[in-house]
Amino acid sequence: MKVKILALAAVAVGLVAADSSVKGTMGQPLLVCGAGRAFLVAPDGHVAWNKSGCGNIHRVWRHGEWVYYSNGDLRRIDIVSGKDELIYKPCEKEGVFGFEVLKNGNVVVAENGTGFIAELKAGTWEPVVRFKGDPTAPDGTVPGGVHHRYRMIRKTNKGTYLVCCSSANFVREYDKTGKLVWEQKIPAKLTFDCLRRANGNTLVSHLDAVTEYSPDHRVVWQFKCTDAPELKLANLCGIWEQKNGNLVVGTYANGVEDGSRTTAFEVTRDGKVLWSYAPAGRRLSTMTVLPAEESAAASAQTMVVPTYMLWKRR
């Protein structure tokens, strides 16, 4: 049975895109969130799994048999049973939008309401690291208020924490004591997502572009919405780096009723768009887009059955 499932998964992942919502060959299922739902997009473009009623959802993450999502609170859904449970509830309004599930099951969160950054022990609300970050602009203000203090957060391989200070337009890096060890000013309307590359550079999405900065603050790579005018891009949000260096990028509220505007895509380091996803739907958001199998491998390797087939078996 296991061999049969694996074989079927290989066929599914190798499908040529047949749905008009996908241009090019996607090649793997995508775990997506936005516009009040978390969902799985199969390689042919159809929605293979959907969880609606998720509120103001910003981030989704796969760990084992669970899909985690943030909408102010942090929750998770069991893929097989559909059970939905609360994982963490901050003590202030405008709680958690940005989080990351680590390989050991710990969860890193950035709390908008309190300003705290924390790493929670797996399966508990107990912080193993907790400190107050600085979400403010140089003048001490937070344009847009509490809602725009933080967006996405990532823990680096060095054990530091990268956090997007949303409307202040900084990416700040802290050690586990809360000491600021690096920061990058972002010339943008809003700073959404960031990740530390293996070469030590930092990728940042900021609506109009995704930009790569060196540790000494040089721009070493950039992809702008205007670099692919045929996609009609806007509001670049969640970013995911593939093993080969390609980027998978999601957007906020860029979808339209006739499906003419791209909501997610994959781009190479030389700026070539490999595929784009543009389903019809009013103001469709795909704020976070993660290749489902890679996101699972990045957080845990506890699944015997590949992600796509697990969803199909429900």
C-alpha cells in the first residue's frame, strides 16, 4: 500500500498543469493562505483541500499531520480528522500574525499587541525565549498603529530571530537575549516577510519587490512587480526559497474576478517566471505560499505519506 501511494504521489506531482488558473508547470502542491482560508493547490491548479473561516489569516505552516495558521491567535488543523484547535492566544488584541514552526516543534511568534518575540516549547505555551523587540520607526512611532508593528518572523541557523517591523519598514535581527545584532532599513510601503539565505544575505518582501541584502546592507538582487508586467503583480508578501534558489512568492488582495491578475508565482535567480497562479476570485489573497512537501521537510520529517496524497485520502 505504501509503495502504491508513493507511486501515485509521483504521478500527481508530475502532472502538466491542466487548469487555466496555472500558467507553466507548477510541479508540486502548494500550501496557501489568505482571504480567510487555508488551502492546498494541486499541481494541476485545482483546490485539493480547503479550510475556510480562518479570519484575518497571514501565515500558514505544515508540521507533521498539522497545518498551523495565524489570525491574531495561533491555531492548527489536523489534516486527516479536520480537528481545529487553539495553540497560543496572546494576551493583547492584534496578537500574532507572523510565526514559524521549527524542526523540533517549537514555534516562534511575533506578538503585535505586546511587542514581544517568543519561542514557545513544542506543545505548550511555555516560552524558552521571550524578549521585547522594537517595532518602531527611528522617530519612535509605529505608522498604522499596533496592527502594523510586526509581520513575519524567522529563526536563523545561527539561532537569531529575524522579524519584519511592518510599517516602520525595518528588518531587525535579535539574539536570544533580545540584543539587536543587525537591522536593515527597507524603502517600502510595508515590510512583510524575510528569510536568511545560506550565503548570509537576507531576502525581504515589501509589496513592490523582493530584495536581497548583504550583511553590509548592499542590494545584491531584486525582483520587482514591474519585471513581469504580463503577470499584473502587486503586494508581494510571503516568500519561500526553494533548494535550487528559486523563490515562490504570494500576494495580498491581487486576485480579481476574471483571473487576470497573478496571485502566486515562482521566479528564478535570473528573473524567469516558471509558473504563475491566477484563479478567478474577487480580491483573492495568497499571502503565504509554501511548496507543501518542502515546508513539511523543513519543519519535520515525520510523514510517511507525501502531503498531496494525504490530503487526497481525506
